[in-house]
Amino acid sequence: MSHTLPTLWTPPGLVVSPHIAWKDRWSFNGDFERPVFGPSLNTWWGGETYKRDNGEKWIVPLHRCHSFIGCNGAQPGQIVFLSDCTHALANQVRELPEIVSDEDGLQ
């Protein structure tokens, strides 16, 4: 799942971030090789109930991913998944995957 983080950081040549029109929420050191974000990133998804065509209810469980990137136990370029994550990476520290770009943009 991809996310856009509203920050005041802008790439060289840009005056205003295209992603935000209000006060910044996160800090970013501007380093795409060894990023540091602050404070933590806390994402929730799911928790919805849907009705299938046959009338049966389908409940999507509530999920959480809560992490620090490059701070509070993670070195720059690492992500530490906190214990309140509902996925298998909870309580683990991992290297961030490489960001690869192509003609259409970032992948």
C-alpha cells in the first residue's frame, strides 16, 4: 500500500510542496537513500462491513501498521515496526527497499 506524507520538504527547484496545502505533519530529511521521517507513521485500514450480492455480510478486519523510519530505534534507511502492528512484521527492524524509478515515475 502506498502513502503520500504531507511534509514541508520540497525537491530542489520547487518552492511549495505539491502534496500539502496546510501545516506539515511529518519531517523528512530529504535523503531518498537513507530517509528519516518523524514522528511515527501510524496507518489504519479495514474495519468495514460490506454486503455481498447474495446478502451475506463480509467484514474486513481492522489492520494497523505503526512504525518509525530512521529514528527511535531505526537507523536512517531502516524501519522499525512497533508492537501494536497487526501484521507479521510487528517488533521487527528491516532495511527499507530500494526505490526504483522508470519513465512513468517512482515504483
